[in-house]
Amino acid sequence: MADKSLIGKETPPGEATASAEEIRAFCEAIGDVRPEDVAAEAAGGSSPLVPPTFPMRFLFDALDPDL
């Protein structure tokens, strides 16, 4: 359950870096593993595409680092 005391809370702007492993784990967790990403990586290509919901991970970290 979300902490309702966080509603309306603003966070300062910032930057974040995510590894391919973190992106892959997130994709697996939400069931968004794309076969073309797996094939590209197996062939030595790029890391997975980042789902549009991935930045929420950083928002939760900014609001409450203990989450």
C-alpha cells in the first residue's frame, strides 16, 4: 500500500544511472521481457529498451530511501 503522506511531496531534480542488469531485472519483474532485446544482447548488441515506468524506481528512492 502506498504511503498517502507522500501525496503532493516534491523531490529535487537529479540524475540517475541504471545498469543493463537493473533494467533487465525490472523488465522481468513487470513481465516486459522483449524477445528482440534478448536476441540483441545475445548477439553482443545493446542493452534492453527501458520501459516507460522504469523512472518510477528513482522517484520512490528519492521519496523514501528505505523503500
